Amino acid sequence: MSGELKSCPFCGDQNKLVATCTDEVTALVLNNWVSCENCDAEGPIKKSRADAIAAWNTRAGEKA
């Protein structure tokens, strides 16, 4: 699976980042999601970075 992110489905911008939420005590990554730096759209929260990227790259009406 590629880690390449598609453009934002809402504004078309290419500036995105994969955000993470970590536990303050253990420093373990709890959640991952993709966020558009232009319009602040966010993809679904997933447990793994790869799943967050896959969810962001999924578009309605596209064949897998």
C-alpha cells in the first residue's frame, strides 16, 4: 500500500498531513487521521497510519 495522499476531496488542495494523538504518559500512538491544512477537513480516525491514509484516499463512487 502506498503512503501517498490524494488531494483534499473538499477543496482540492495538496497540503495535507497525517496527525496522531498520543497518550501523554506512555507516548503510545492512540489514533491517526489525515487533515487538510487549507480547509481543515479531516478524514476518519483510525488506529494505524496506513488505515488513516487508506480512509482519506477512499472516494465515494470509485471502484476499489
